[in-house]
Amino acid sequence: MFYRPADGHGLPHDPFKAIVVPRPIGWISTLDADGRPNLAPYSFFNGCGDRPPMVMFAQTGAKAPGEPVKDSVANIRATGEFACNVVGSALTDAMNASSGHYPAGADEFEIAGLAKADCEVIGAPRVANAPAVLECRTVRIIDDLPAWQPGWQNIVVIGEVVGIHIDERYLKNGLLDVLAYNPVARMGYMDYTAVTDKFTLRRPG
């Protein structure tokens, strides 16, 4: 089949997010302007540079016209920083619990039963038992992307990684062993997957 997204797909559910898979999950922790913690997962997330290391995540949708989908972007605008917590398979249920739409100021760490730990460079807390955490300072917020309907928001946040935590249990012979914690990724619809195997390819030359 072929379809133009603006014309619709004619299927029971939009296949776009099932095509761009798997998507790593950026579990973004922030503080609001009053110092209250927030934690929310984003599946439009990835690295976007390495010298310096940078990551991006995107927020899409709307609660109501002019209101943010989640509090993360508002908090990042206020503080200029955020942390990306890696979701290992043991944290899947906690990640899902933190994805709900809660009132501004709600503490998703408490809702999901997660312990907090201090970051080293930024003020936002991190998930204490995450396999790895990236501490980030904001480089740019892009909020003038196209949207099809009033009140809808497509916003991209880019951050420079200024500190990295790695749980040493997952370092083996100097390499990060992702198969020891099985990072979780988003598929299409309500589906997820976890990294349980890998293979190596060497570039020609």
C-alpha cells in the first residue's frame, strides 16, 4: 500500500510509529521552577552528536489548546537542564507507571516507587537504580515545528551531556554490556521490546 499521511491511512491504527522502531526510551527527569521533581518517558529519543555528546527528545500532542502534554519541557525551560535515565527491563513497570497524566507538581518517582539519587553536575534528580544516566544542559528547544491542528505541539529538546553515570555492574572488560540489563524500547501501538541479543559488524576497510 501507499498513502500520504495528510490524507489518512485507512487502517485501524496509525502505522507510522510501528515503522520507526525500535525507539530507545528517554526517561527524562527534571525539576520545576519550585524545585519539585518530575519524571516522564519519551520514545522519540536518541543521541544526536558525540563531540560533544548530545541527545534529543521530542514531545508531541496536547492536553488542551496551549497546554503542554507533559511537564518536562516547561521544567527544562525554567531550569535549562534535565537527566536521561536508561530503562532496563527490570524498570519496565516503573517506567510505565510514570507515563500517566498526573497534575503538575506530582512526583512520579513516588508514584512509580522509585528511589531518587542526586546528580553530580545538574540539580535534577536521577533514578537511583537506572543502569546509566546522562546529565544534560539544554542546547536548544525547537518549538516551531509544523502541527496539523490548533493546540497540538511538536517540540524537540536538544541537550549536551555534561555528566554520565554507569552502574559498574554492567561494565565488563571495559565495555558496557547492554545484555546484562536489557534496555527497553518502544514499538508501535502499545508494544515494547527489550534488547536480548546482538551481533557485530565491522565496517569495510
